[in-house]
Amino acid sequence: MRKEREQLVPEARKEGLVVQEMSEEVLVYDQKRHRAHCLNRTAALVWKHCDGKRSVAEVADEMSKQAGKRVGEDVVRLAVDELAKSQLLEGSGARRWRGAEGVSRREMIKRAGIGAAVGLPIVTSVVAPKAAQAGTCRASGQSCGTSSQCCSGVCTGGVCA
């Protein structure tokens, strides 16, 4: 079982994504699913190294070289699981990876110690509203019942200010 896990090679999706690299995180917008994902530094590094050729051990080794300190295979496995859940990995490889190790975030913190929690991979995802949904506030002069309905945030006498 261990040999099988080590030989699995995840591949990051490239099609249908808009990627914006920030100083400490990477923002990824999935145009097909209309979801936005924020990858912290650790998750972003794993995603970057998921080229469909490297194993977990190889990704961990490469990250260790870049970070100047040891990055464990469990961290890479957890990141790959998070990326797979967010559908940021290619096809069948993503499904094979999910649950390959079965290490939960809670278990990872126990293994690594509470101080290592900062370095754990985190992928935060949100559904992005369509343009019509995003622009639902009422313009000045339109009728309103509450201030939250108005673009200005002010509803006076049943009319947006």
C-alpha cells in the first residue's frame, strides 16, 4: 500500500483557471465551476509542484529544498487532498489521491505539533456570484424597505438615498 501511494503523481489543473499569485498566497478562479479558491503558501507550493511526474516524496523533497527545512510527506498528502476536494487536480489522479492516506487536518496537527499548524496547507473556497447576483442593490430614488437593499446603504422614507 505504501509503494502505491508513493507512486501516485498528482497533476494540477491548468484549463479553465485564472491564477493570480500574491505575496503569501495564490488566488485561483475556476471558470467552469464559478468558484474562487485561496491557497495559502504551503498549498500553493504543493499545487505548483504537482506536474503529473513527481511523487509525494519528490514533491516533499523539492519543497524542503526551497523552504530550507524539512517538509514531511504527510503535509504534501494533506495538501493534495485539499486540492482534490477543491477540484484543482486533473481527472482520475485526483480521485485516486483522495483518501489515499486518510490523514485529517486534526491528525496532521497531532503528528506535527501545534506549532506547525501555521505551515499546514489551507485551501479556502467560495462560490463566486454571477454579475446579475452581485449587482442586486437598488439605486438612488428606488423604493426600499431597509437600508441594506440600497447601494448607498441608506433607506429614508421608503426610498434609497
